[in-house]
Amino acid sequence: MKKVVIAQNISFYAWHMRLNLARALRDNGYEVIFVSSSDKSISTDKSSTGDIYSQKIEEEFAYYDIDLSRKGTNPLTDLKTIYQFYQLYKTIKPDVVLHYTAKPNIYGTIAASLLHIPIINNIAGLGTLFNQQNFVTKIAKSLYKFSQKKASKIFFQNSDDLELFSNDQLVERAKCDVLPGSGVDIVKFAPMDKTHRNKIRFLHISRMIWEKGIGEYVEAARAIKKKHDNVEFCLLGFLDPENPHAISEEQMNHWVEEGVVNYLGESDNVQEVIATANCVVLPSYYREGTPRTLLESACMAKPIITTNNVGCKDVVDDGVNGYLCAIKDAKDLEDKFEKMINLSDEQRAKMGQKGREKIIKEFDEKIVFNKYIAAIKEIL
């Protein structure tokens, strides 16, 4: 049986975003092994002595822990990371490795190439780094250019990222392809309306970092609540204290006490929370891949408000299944909130239905699985 490694930065994302792919690969006759960094800080079970998401993965698949720093680049730390990947891959002896997120894509690729293991990389969610032109960006581009030459196949989650990497000559275009994000489970994320008819609930789902447009969301919400008393603004997602751009717990508590937002914490059953929303919002200026939360929400027939930004704009046909707003523009976001509020329940429902139709046609996760299986077969 051929071995496939799935390597991701942290087990939280490996479990939430790669489990169905792993199951599809297993159903097609592959042995799947996960490699990721455990992270208790993101676990919803704070009483657990270990990382709950690593434990969840181990219920179905072999799992190896790797210590990946999430705090930028450091030459000594990065050499240690390459060595860790090398030792793990030498032990596991995979027939092919699938990398996700920056450090596996770069350092895992270097390690796997030293062992002559075929590599399939997935480049998505470039953050704000590639929106800048500084020394750190130059280092990142150099590392990508060096490492991606060694990959057998490179998937991007939107055409904008592929163009950026291709134009900067960081990848060979011939071995690249574009996926519809990570795809979405159209059965699991079926419409399930639990909205309260007396209030319009806007829901923002993401990591609680500024680049996800949370400041603009709060500012626009504050303005709207001065004009309407039948609206509610919610935030769902984990506080990320390790991230230098994180919303602090103190700041979140201040907004809640002010009455401008309700912070819902974290959830492993995000579809239950999405079901309670009238509209899902992501005013991100982070360089997204294709935001999974938007795909899942649109699949559940919820209208969307998001920025006319890389990745985000691919999920919304403006005025059809939601609205696109300007980046870093709280006033424009406020205007889009107003437009959504002024729609009737029937009009919002029609928008949501158009969104689900779009997801089924363009973003079904089976499209992603089939592309991976075809790529693995071709390589092996």
C-alpha cells in the first residue's frame, strides 16, 4: 500500500481542513499519515493534557508531531525544522508528501527532496507578507523560489496567487494548477435555518487577528447599531495569543462590554452557528487562499459580505449571492450592512440559494479530491 503524508502547520487545521481528503485517499487505497504541530492553545478543551485535535486525528490515522514555530523566520530554528522533517520522512518512508502552509511548503519540501520523495504543495493564504515589499518579503520569495523547484506539483487556491508566483518566477507554471479552495462538504453544510426573525444577525468567522478586518467590522457595527435596534453582530473564532497581530482578550472584552459585538468563542460545530446567522461577513485584507468559512456559509445558503480581495471575491458574485466591499473601508462595509438589512427575508433567502448553487457547481470538495488523486497517480 502506497504511503501519503499530509503535513500542515498545526493539528487544528489538519483535522478541520484535511480530514475528508485523508478519508478520500484512504478509500482509494492509500495509507495516510499526518504530520503537524500540536497546539493546545487552540483546543476547545482547555482541560485536556494534550492537544485534542492531534488526538482526534489519531483515532483514524497515524500521526507524528513536529515542533513548528509560528513566529516568522530564524535561521537556526529553520535549520532545525528542516532536520525534523528530514528525520520524520526518513522514518515514515512516504511515497508522496502533501504540504500545506508556508513552513511545510518550504522546509518540508527541502527535506523531502533530499530523500527523493515526490512532493505536492498547496500554496494558499499568503497573509499580508506579499502585499509588502521589504526585506522579510524578499527572504520569503527567495525561500519559495528555491524550494518550489523541487516540488512535483503545486496547487494554488486562487488564480491571483498563481499569477503572483508565476510573474515573480517563483514557480514553474507548467507544474501548477488552481483548486477551488479547499472545497466544501456540500452534504454536511446543507441549509439549516435557525435564525431569529426578530433580529438580523451578522456573523464574522475567522481567527481573531486584525488582518481579518475585525476592526472595520466593529467600527461599522457600532455605526449600524446607532441606527437600528434589530441587529446583532457576532464574532466566532479563537483568540490567537501567539500571533503578533492578534486581537487581545482585553480588547475583545471591551467591545463586548460596550455592547457592539457578541463574542461566541470557538466551536467544532461551526455549521450550527452559521445556521443562526442571516448574513456571514469577512472584511479581510489578509491575502486569503479561498476562505473556507465563506464557502461553508454560502453552501448553507447564507448571503455573504466580504472584501473585493484576493480569494474572498471568488466566493461572491456581487449583488447575486452577497456584496463585495472595499478593503479597509469601514464606511463601505457599513453601507453593505445597510443594504443587507433593507432586504426582505425572501430576498436574503434568494441570495443564499444562489450562493449554494454556486458552491455546488464550483467548490464541491470532490473536485479537490479528484485533482489530488489524479496528481498522485500521475506522480507514482
